[in-house]
Amino acid sequence: MMVVGAKQGKRGHVLRLGRRTLLRLSWCCMGLLPAAQSFAGACETLLDSVEADWRFGNVTEVVHRLQQQELQCADQARNNLVLGEALLMAGQPADALMPLERAVTLAPEDKAGWRALAQAWLLLGDHEAAQQALREHPMLPAGQASSGMHWGVSVETERGHDSNANQATDVTSIIVPAFGNVRFKLNPMARQNGDRYWGNAVHAHGQWMLSPNMDVHLSAGDTRRDYDDLHVFSTEDRSMSANGNYSSAIGEWSAGMQYAQLSQAGQQVRRSLTGSLSWQAVRNSPVWPVIGVDIGGYHYMGRQPATDGFVERVLAVSNTLPLGRNSISWVLLVGQDAATVRRADGNRDMAGVRLLASGPLFRNLEWFSWLGRVDSHYHHSNPVFMEKRQEILEDLTVGLSWTIYRGLSIRGQLSTFHQHSNIGLFSYRRSDANLGMRYDFSN
């Protein structure tokens, strides 16, 4: 059996040929393999039973219960991985090495195991061993962990229907207090309009592993939506971003920049530049969140002077929790839009929450869903409607994704939006249903 605690043992996984065979042979010689196989169902039940403790951050109890059955579940990759990750969170990287070595031996295609193994060596101060684990990572070609590049390109096309392409109210007339409560009839193009559309997207990204604890991501994308009849609402969104990640003794750091251009009906209407910085402490509990700050400048174009522009500052707290074979993420955010040109409603304060969940149904079929709510309050009284504007935007999306073969997938989703406003002109409902096909390829 590999002795990962010794200096020569931790290099044992470099010998790819016979690694799995030797490990299983050693279990057979010890008389454990038949017993471990007979405990497969019990091992899966054990993982389900520790799920609640894992979600609520009681890693000590998770470690205790998994170690009680460690011998019986030694040939179960998932049990070894969860035990190793729990030991890492409990601040015991040395004890995590053995179960993580077993996990990557049993399931070498699972990138989570290699990532956790590299993290264990990194916490122990052995960068060479961490680099070797990253070289074995199935998502990175051998020898490219420290200075190589991983790249990918995705193309997607979809057909859908949007019930409210211009995000407008569905009322036919409004009362304007500034003009003596006169009722005005709205132009048909200023009211809710629905249409079918074609959507197309191309996205490219690259990742450079500069060292075991530092990497850089670059990406660029182009997303189009072309309506069949309402061409004036067709859009194109181009974006470029750069992001760097760094692992330190006090936590994980991430910083990035993004530039975006939005065009409507072939005319550029908005450009933006956004910067972000986030930090997550060294995790001793799965409930420890990521804390991030985003600052972005948005400038609307097309007329001089510009009709709108603002600087957005947002503080976000987020995390992802395992839920059996599924996962759930949450985001809490607060922020303010500070107007850079004269806006009738003034600055906007906002606070929101978002929940995201996903998981497998069977074989290559997965489900996903997210919902959110954002409350907005404007500082100034609107001079036309003579009151301060307040809004609540709620959205819900559900969908399915089916992977057909090696990067080729089909996705269908349904989204609904509802904005409530004390000023009726800004209230609207919207639903969007589409069916799309996507292909991802990389090195």
C-alpha cells in the first residue's frame, strides 16, 4: 500500500501504471476487498447520514463518523474524498493525505480529488507535491500545471419566445400627476410586446497555472438575440474579462476586470467597465462564505448629453453547500448606483438575495434552478410622478440540461420576471422560454 506520510510515498502516484492494481491487490492481501464491496450500500447510506452535519459545518462529527467506517469503505472513492475534505476543513491536512490518495486512485477522472490533494500538500508547505498533484489533474495536460495553459471554446444556439422584449408595462394608459393628473395613452411600442427570437453565443476562455497557488483566467464572449419581427429590440453583448486567483495562508483571493459593450438594433447604447475583489478565509467549515466587492461604471450612449450613467458599488456574501448529489448556492448583496449624469430619480440603494441549485436526475440529465429578489429605493422624488420610486424585482428560472456526447448538450429553460413599482409605468411581467444546443471543446 502507498505510504503517503513518508517522503518517498507521496511521489508514489507519479507511477500511473499499476497504481490502482497495486492498491486493490494490497487490500485483497489484507482480506479487506470482499468485505469492502459488501459494504458498498452501507457506505452510501453513511454519506447520506452525515449530510446534515456537513451542511451545518459540524466537520468534527463528519470526520468521527467517517473514520469509524474508513476501513470498510476504503474502496469507495466518494467516501474517501468526503473524509479527506472534512479533515482539511478540520485543519488536519496530514491526516487527509491517505484518504485523498485513495480517492484519486479509485477515481482519477474526478478533478475534486486532485484539487483537494494539492490543497493538502500546499497546507503542509510542500509546493512540489502540490504541483505534482496538479499535473495529475485530469483537466490539465501533464507538465502544464505550473506554466501551461488550459483553453476552451463554446458555441451555442437557441430558439425561444420572449413575452416582453422591451420590459415594458402592460397597461394602455397612465395618469401623470405633474400635468394635473391627466391620463395619457401609451404608444403601442411603449407597452409590452412579445416575439420569437434566435439566440447565438460564442465564448472563449483560457487558464494559465502560474504556480500551485496562483492562476490567471482570460475570457471573451459575444451574445446575440435577434427577434423575428421586433428588430428594434434585438441586442448584441460583447465582453472581455481577466481574473486572477491566489491562495495564501489567510485565504483565497480573487481579483478581476470586465469590459462590456451593449448594442441594440445595431447601435451601441451602453458600455461598462467593472472591477471585482473577493476573499474567502481558509475554510474550517463548509458554511464559511466568500466576501466580494464589485465596482463598475456604466455609461449610456447614443445622445449628447448622455441620458443616463452611474457607478455601481456592490458588496456580496456567497457560498455553495453540498446537498447529497446536489448543490445549493446563496448570495446576499447590498449596494448603490451613484448617478454620474443628472437622473430624475437620483441615486439608487438596493439589497437582494439569490438562491441557485442544481444536480443530476439520472445518467446525463441534470436539473438547475435559481430565484432572486432585489429591492430598490431611489433618493429623489420623480418630477413627473411626484413621488420617490420604489421597486421589487423577482425572478425564477427552472431548466434541464442533457449531455448527449462529449461536450454536446441540449438545454431547455423557462424564466419568469415580475417587477413591482409604486409608479405603474415601471411595473412589468416577463416570461422567456427557450430550447438550445451547446458544444464545448478544449485542449
